[in-house]
Amino acid sequence: PLASAAAHAGPTGAVAVSRDGRMVVSVGIDGRIRLWDFTTSTPREIGGGVYRGAEFQSVVFSPKEDYAVVAGNYQGTARVWAWDWRGNEFYEWGAYRGDKASVTGISFSPDGTKFAAAIGAFVVYWKVSSPKSAGSGIILKGHGHPVRAVAFSPDGKMLVSAGEGKSVIGWSFGWLGVSQKLKTDGLTDIITSMDFSGDGERLSIAGMDRVVRILEVARPRLEKATVLSGHQNSLRLIRYLPDGRSLAVIGESGQVVVWNAVAGLKQSDFTFSTTMATSAALTPNGRLLALGTIDGRVSLFGLPEAGTSPVTSLQSLVSSRM
């Protein structure tokens, strides 16, 4: 790794990287939130705290403002908070009771005005104006099984959700509210991550069966999907890179495969960690990868561009905005 820190007593629940690649936030089942300055090989903690009784499972930076959203289970309820790290202020967006309810997937729309969370068997959606003001969450029903992943389209007009029910549901936003736009059934295993291509025309889905399927959003038929296989273990994260063709696939074994998603060909294949990865996040330009691992560490790795070797200098990547 370019930099690494012992962050949590127990598995790292989730990690996120700031827009400029200079900060990493990590959360754990130990109830700890930690904000790191990752601009040098020795990370420096610059914010956070311990919240006894909480198990944090998800975290994401706002794409436009200086705050993060943190989610998990606290005192028997699934909860979602906005965290303004500058003043260490928390603003609760919602609390939801349920049998072992958890918050395993969260996502902002690209413009930061919409937010969604996978909470138990439901998706909860917020209209966001500021960290202090997100309004009441709207509960979207339709899965019947725990939801694991949510993702917004590049234009923010569609939200997709999937999980243990082995189906993908697409939600659209209109004057009359939120409604189901599409549903794809027949997946073979639990879905853990999804992402839209930059033009919004393709949706990639991945999960426990070690396979990535790329669907045409206009006609999301599984029998017509492009299938990417050959990954070592269950998949944690998939993200399209800025060129619109490359797709980074991160597995729990620490393997990172970058595919040409259009041609269905591998561009590169690296294993960055020998410890089980429990969470992962990429910078918008796809050059930095943060991994949280089962031993409570958070590490930052440099990813290669197509046809090049992995990045070896952290300073070269954080000297300007990512």
C-alpha cells in the first residue's frame, strides 16, 4: 500500500475517499468513526470519535459538500446520520426498527440532492438540501428480502436496488413521486454492488457468485447480458472509470481486475492484499483504491491506467485535485 493505518478493533465496516483523494473516512463495528489525512505514507487522524453500542456498516462522502453520511445499527435500530466532521456534529436522518435491520448500502446522486439507503428489505430515499435538512425518508417497498446495494444513474433520474432477493429494481423520480420503472429477476446469487456506465446506458451488477453482468438499461434482459468471470472470490465493489469503458472490480480476496467492459476483456489483474477485504472505495478518477480489511486496517493503493503499472508515488496523486 501507499499508506496504511490500524483503524478499528475488529473488521473495518466501510471506507470512503474524499473527492480530492486527500482524506479517507473509515467506520467499524467497534462504533468508531475515523477521518484520516492520507496525503503521506503515515496517515494522520484528523477527526472522528467512538459511539458506544453502535455498529457502523456504511459511509460515503457527499459529492458536493464537506460532510459524510454514516449508517449502521444503534440500540436495536438501523440509523442514518449526516456527519459534519469540521464541527463533529451529527444530524440524524432516520431510525428504523426491524429484525436485525442493517444499512448495508448507501449512495448519493451525482449532484448530491438525492440519497438512498438499503435498510433491511426496504430502500429509503431522501431529498437533500443540506446535512441539517434532508426531510423525512420515503420508504420504497418491492423487494421482500434484504437489500444490499443501491446506485443512482449519472443523471440522477433513476435509482437501482438489489440484494438477497436475486432481483434488480429500477426506481424513477417524477412529479407524482417515486415509482418502479423496471425489474429484472433470475439472478443466481446475492448482489453486493452495482454501477452505471458514464452514459447511463449500461448497468453492471456483481455479488457473491464472483460474476459481473452488464445489462442494457433500456432492455435489462439477463440472457442478453455481457458476463465477466474469472474472479477469485466474492465481489465487494464495481465502479466504472472515467473513460466510460473500463470497469474496476474489487473482490474480498484483495484482487482488483480492470476490464474493458465493452469488449469483455481484462486490461489488468492485481492482488493488492492478502487479508480479506471487508470494504472498498475508489476516487472519482479511479487512480486510488481504499481497502478496509477484516483485521481493522485501512490501506490506500494506487491503481494502474490501462497498459501501465500500479502507481507507486502517493505524492504524485495527491498534489492536485483528483
